Amino acid sequence: MNRWPLLTTCIGLIALVSIGGAVPHGSGGSSIADEVRLASEALAAFNFDRAVRLFTAAHDGLERADPLWERATLGLALSTQYLDPPTADRALRAERLFRELADAETSPRFTARARLSLGRLAELSDFRGDEPDPDAAIGHYRSVYERWPELPAAEEAVLRHAGVLAERFDDPASLDAAIQLVESWLATDADGTYASLMHEFIGTIALFRGDEREAIARFQRAEELGLSEPNLSARTWWLIARFSESRNDDPETAVAFYTRIVREAPYSGHAFEARLAIERLKSAFPEIDAPTPDLETFGIDVELDGDE
């Protein structure tokens, strides 16, 4: 049920772009500013070895009061964290750098980002023998959204905290707590950056629990907001359509999403079946007035009735 490591990795790697912005001119000397800029580009390109070399040179040449210090420290910590292969020494060095940045509290944005990263290190196993510490992770995440609720990082921290709780999927109370945490945040910020992912999160738990109606409602809301993984939209549309059809209480919704699969995701692997389902539902529910979309088939004739 764990989809959150991918989320945290992607978010972490764009942190310098989303938080740091352009490298300030005239800070730390032009050569150091260039090193930070080039290191940030290397990090964004997943070139962690180059990023570590450049960020190390910049970090060692900067005073904490310099505006570039935050960026260089965060960049060095992230680059070190994701070096391959992962080792205990690298994880420890990354943790020290994140903690140095968090303790310095030079600015809320970078402090919050450092605490999120400390939470991620505590939450997941980064190398052989590394034992996760979910309680420590929750502590870091909670500190972010309770102290800086106005920052974008707060919404992310809520989702990460909920993800830790959801890992205890065999504990109904923990799953309830995860849902309650996310629901409480959505009540105050219904259209936030991660609102769609939050609805997907609740929908996934509902699916796990066999609550198809709740799962459909959540996935539909996520789709309205914009799915977190647009390239996998057809998978979500298929779930909504199949559940809507299987319950026999919302054939119009089923047809609508089957139609989207045929028209917008013809090569998803579900288009042929979706078109068959549309015909089946229109036959069972004559009141449905919707055209059956043509199936794109690279010029190959496809007979729905199986005739040669």
C-alpha cells in the first residue's frame, strides 16, 4: 500500500527549484554562486555525484549568514541522500546536514524542508540494516504543519504523516486516524496542491476496505482536481467505471468514464473492453443516450461481435 516513497523522492529532488528559485547574484562570490547553480542543475538531472562535488565546494566556502548557504546545505544533503549505492555513512551525513539546516532556522521555508527530509529519513529504510522509526518521522512531519500551516510544505507534511499511519494497514484505528488527519486538512484547504492526492489516498484506503461507493467518490473528486499521475489516468477511469457498473446504480457514470478511456486513452489496454462495456450498458439501460466512440486500431478492423 506504500506509494509515498516515490512521492517523497520526487518532491525532494525539486526542492531547490520550488523553494530556492534563482541563485542570488553577488552572494558568496561569483564562483560559489556558479557552483550552486551548476550543482542545482545536476541535482535536477539526477546527476548526484556531480551535484555532491559542486555543493560540497560551495557549502565549505560559505558562511551561514550568506543567502546561498541554505540552498547549498539543502542541495548537498539531498544529493548525498540519493547517492547510489546507499550506505549508512551517506545517510548519516545527509541527516547531519538536514539537522544543521533545521536547527539554524534561517528561514521558515528551508527549515520546514529540512524537517520534512528528516522525517523521510526516519520513515524509510535507506540501506541494509536501517530500521525505520515511524514515531520519529511523525514527530518531524507534525512539527512542520503545526508550526508553519501557511507554507506549502505543511500540506505535504500532512500527507506524509497520514502515509505513515496508513502503513499500519492491519490496524483499523490507524487507518481511521490517517483519514481523519487528511479530512481535517481538506476541510481548510479543499483545493491545495496535494488535494487530489489526498482524495486518491482516502480512495485507496476505501478500496482496501471494500467500500466501493466511497472509493468511487474519492477517485472522481481527484479526477476533477487533476490526478496526481496524469499518465496513469486510464487506470483510475477504469476503476471508477468498473465500480459504477458493478454496483448497478450509476450506469451513466460508468459509460462516461468508459467513453473517456476509448477516446483519450485508446492504447491503455482497456479501450477495447471499455467499448464493449458501453454497448453492454446501453443495451441494459436504453435510457442512456450516448454515442459509442470509435476505437482507434491502427487501421485494423475490429468486430465487436466476434464475427470474422
